[in-house]
Amino acid sequence: MRRPMSGPGSLQQGNIVARIDTLLGAMTLAEKIGQLNMAAGSGAVSGPGERVALEEGVRAGHIGSVLNVWGTQQVHALQRLAVENSRLRIPLLVGLDVLHGHRTIFPIPLAEAGLLDEGLWERSAAAAAAEAAADGINLTFAPMLDVSRDPRWGRIAESPGEDPYIAARFAVAKTRGFQGADLREAARVAATAKHLCAYGAVTAGREYAAVDTSMLSVHETYLPPFAAAVGAGVAAIMPAFTDLAGVPLTAHGELLENWLRARQAFAGVVISDYNAVSELINHGVAGDIVEAAALALRAGVDIDMAAGGYSRGLEQALQRGLISMAQLDRSVRRVLELKERLGLFAHPFARGESNPPPESRTLARELARRSIVLLTHRQPVLPLAPGLRRLGLIGPLAEDSAQMLGPWAASGSPREPVSVRAGLAAALPGCRIDCLEGYPLSDDGEPAIGAVEELCQEAELVILCLGEAAVMSGEAASRSHLGLPGGQRAIAEAALASGTPVVALLSSGRPLVVPWLIERAHAVLATWFLGIEAGHAVADVLTGQHNPSGKLTVSWPRAVGQLPIFYAQRPSGRPSRSDERFSSCYLDVPFTPQFHFGHGLSYSRFELQQLECSPLTVRSGGSFTVSVAVENQSDTAGETVVFLFVRDLVASVAQPVLLLKGWQRISLGARERGALRWNIPVEALRFIGRDLEPTLEPGRFEIHVGHSAASVERLACTIELSA
Ligand code: BGC
């Protein structure tokens, strides 16, 4: 189904269709297949021979798009071959992963999601798009929208967290930011929503492992972010590497054709993941590359990324009758349409001609400081006292600025980021800062316990800079132990035993399981991988220049055995109770997470009061309002996020004990009081029924408004949906 055309745009659209028809009519079979072939460029090309092959492929019309090539000179050289030296002069798509910034690296998505600020989510994508486009890129493989509930999986770092509603709003903001209102603008890039779908549910959190989750979960949890991205006009979709109950997503016609194209009216391009077409053989659903190529094309995968499977297999697939020319043409047409949408035929060199906007560094600092989550603040040691004279900085992440870039920063320079030490030194010129690595991040040394003890004795306060190396999260970075690597615990224990106040910073791409640290440090902050401005952002928060407001978009576990863990659990016949053995709980660890979804402290203290829902009885097609008073009970001005959850008490499919339906931010001065109000359409109470369709059933619904998903932090009222 194509989007309807009308008005002056339809004339232009008519011209485009005619141009594409003409091109299609003129193409040889090899040229058609070439349009579906995305080749890996410089980053993945190991020698001059491969570079020559790439250039020849472009010139011959056997390569229609490239990935991992960036920089104006490189991109334009290839583009020139395509538009000046290939027979039909069709421009190239030039793709790159721009997950959290391009040259200016921003916080990882898991951290940025915790801003809960759609305006900033969109601005960071727009800034990244402008930088990438200035480097010649016209397509990015982002946003990553995998709902992730298992931090053993390293790619949780790239994701917006555990909640489908947040992921859906993230999807819209990111798509808008990358693509803008008109994809022809030279500072915009086509976005790819990935990885459709349920990749986050890999067995035991193990990368690339099988996924066997119910279609109910698929529809209620994993697909909504993709539906939202499509609704926002996302240009491309990438199926996951993984399978879903035995059918690899790269060959999943039911989802790619029936759900994505027919139901969601997606008219864009489906791009396989890296080498995923040929991996259909490993999955055990294709006997050879010809079958693999045919399966993927039939399922609606238009572009084969880096497998060369379409180049090697599609011609024979046609001969064997496994695919039709119409199926092939359909995909070629979609690729050409995207090139038209991007304005590439008219202006193939527009991207790469202008400089990126200068504001990115300021934006990076704002995003980074807003991403920091104050997890605990047991003793009032923060913000740091202005008269502080001697600070100890201990841990492998104190000075290692390169790690701050995180796991996916292909085009960020490791020399650029501000380390924690540099940030604090700039913020505290009158304070002596003694720094000690204590234990190497490479995890191959002896913990320097004596030196730690000595430094702690001399310091007024110690800041522990602990966590993972950047390569320990992201793709192919699943972990089974989520504690601190190697001897980091030993140095932290030595600091905790010293009697000097300890503030711990946790740099990581996932929640870390460190209950012993959380229980004993004076304060603990999740500092993730904050990007290029990491050190300044940390200093802003520690000194109180910025009052923290970041929230967790994942539940933070106490033990690996609790995984997967997430707030939107279905109820049990024997609900979890700490005082009842025959309830849904563990013998050896509480059933609750260390920190609930939505948790994040501030230097201010906010209280919620007077929750009101009106009217108390609603009808289908109507709406209701929810209002709550928020009071800042402290002497510090601050900002917070308030969440709105719903619980459907009785339904034909048991509904989760809480489901997020909204949030709002509020800034309040010292002792100030404000109010928040939501208008919720009754439609928002729909759930996925047994027939996998959105369903609305009358009955009672609890409305919860809170600082987080923790029961002690919520107020609730009940409304009735009448028949
Ligand atoms: C990842 C994708 C990425 C692609 C291209 C793959 O390994 O799974 O997320 O877009 O590589 O870099």
C-alpha cells in the first residue's frame, strides 16, 4: 500500500514514478541486482585489491550502495564513479551507523533515553545527521529500537531500555531528528529503524542466540517502537540477525510483508543486517546461497548488506523459479525511490559540501549531564563542598578518556573526550586532585591496595571511577557476570574501608550488579558512556552546577539470577511477597530490583500529592484527565520526571501489573509547588487481545502516578470504563 498522493507534490511524485519506470525498463538483470547489493567500504576493506573491486563494482553498476565509507573525499570519489562512470548513472546510498553522534559523540542511547526529553532526543539526532551528512553520509543504521530487558545482552547499551512506550516515543523523535521534514535537505540522512524484532529477547542474553517469545509479546512489547517509526516516516527498516520461533527475521515474510508493509503501510526499504542473507544457511533454513537470497527477497528484504548473497544468488534463483522478476523489480523500485526521496539524482554531491553546525559540543555536554543518574545519596556529600581542598580519584576510568566514547563511536576521535579527571580539574581549580588507576581496565594486573589506602588517608573525599571498558558492551559483548571486572572490587573495598567518604561513578553500557558498593558508598552515580563531554558533565553534576534529573529506563538488578527483569510483569496467581514462601519470589535474593524502572534522584526532594482522575467513569471514544500536585520540598531548585502508569485489573488477557502511558517533566524552584495534568484518550487503555488485535474491554483501571515504578513512590486512583 502506497501513501495517497494529492496536490502539487503529486505532480512531482508522478515525475519520479515515470523516471523510475524508465530506469527500470533500461536496466539489465545485473544492474537490477546491483541496486540491491550494499558493499562494505573502506572500514571493512582490508587491502587495495578490495578497494579496486569496490570501485569496479560501482562503475559496472553491480553495487548500488555502500556502508562504512565516510569523509567527503572518499564518498565523493565513489559517488563520482556511480553518477559519471556507470552506464545508468544511478547514485549510491552511503550508509553508516550513527548510533550516538557522528564526530561529536553523545551519550549512549541507554543513557540518553533516561533524559525522557523528546526535544533533546530529536536535537541530538539532527546534530548527528548534520555531521554525518557533512561527511557524505546519506543513510544511517539508527535508531536502534530493541526493547531490552536483559542486561547480559551487550546491545542493551544501544537501546532505549525496557519499555515499549518509551521506545516508541524515542523512535519518533529520532526519526524526525535524522530525517527532518524533507529528506532532500543536505543536512539530513535517511533513518533505519532496527532490529525488527525481539532481538533483545535472545536466549539467556547471549548474542545472536535464538529467540522464542510469544506472538503476544511480539505485538505488545517488541513491535510498537517499529510501528511508531513507520508512522513517523522512517525511510528504512533492518530485520534482526536472529530468528523468531525458528524463522529468521531476514526471511520472515509474515512480519516483513504482512505486518510491516500491509498492516503498517511501510513503503520504504528493508535492509538486511550485515551478512544476514548468507547466514540464513547457518540458521538452517536455506541449503545454499541461492535459496538464501530467494528467501530474503521473497520476504521483502530489498537490500543485502555485505553478504554478496543477492549478487551470487538472485540470478540463479530466477532461473530456478524461486523468485519472479516482479519480486525483483519491486525491491529495485523501492531502492530507487529512496534515492529519489534523498534528492540524490538531482544533487548527488550535496552531502559533503557543507560544514556541520558548531553547536554540537555544547549540546553534547547538556545531553551528558542530563543522562547521569544519581542512584543513591546516603550521606550528604554532594554537591561537593566549595571549599574542598584535596580530592582522591581512584579507578581505571578516571583518566581513560577514550572509553568515554562507548561501544559505537566509529567516527569519533579517541583523543577528543574529556576525562573525569580533566573535567574535575577544570571545575575545581583550587582543589588538589590525586589520581590513581588502582587496577587496569585491561584486567591483567594486581590491585594497588596499598596505594589506594594511602591516597584515601590523604583525601577529604574519594571518587571511585569504576566500570566496564567500552568494548564490554555493544554488539558481540554479552556477559554472564555483571559485576566489576577483575580487581576493581578489591580497590573499591579498600576505599570503602578507609573511612573517607566515597562517591562511586559507574561507567558502563548496562546496569552493573554491585549491591555491596551500592549499600556502602556515600553516593553512587550511573555515568554510562557519556561521550565527548563526559568529564565536564560529571563535574557539572558533582559540583552542583547541574542538579541531576536522569532516570533509569531499565530496572537495575540485584543479581544476575533475576534476569530478565522489568517492571511490566504479568501478575502471578501467587503474587510476589517477601513474607510468604509460596509466592513468586526467590529464596536467596529479594524479588525487587536494586533500583526500579524510572529511578533517579536529585539534589532536590519532590513530593507528589492530590492525585485526581476525572471523570471517574469513561466511555469508549472519550478521554479522561489525570492531575497531580508536585512540591519541591527542598531548598534547591530542580527538575524531575513524573510517570503515569495504568493497570487494567480484569481483562481477557491478563495485563501487566503496570504499563507506562505517559510522563512529564517539571522544573520547580526551592519550596515551589506546581501541577501536572494529562489528558488520556480511552484508546490508550487498549491491549493486545488473544487474536493479536488491539482490544478495549470495559472494567476498572488503576491509574498510577509516580517518581518511578516502585510502589512506595506512586499514588493511585481508579476509573471505570463503562460498557
Ligand atoms: C549490526 C547492525 C549494524 C550493521 C552495520 C551489524 O553487525 O548488527 O546494527 O547496523 O552491523 O554496521
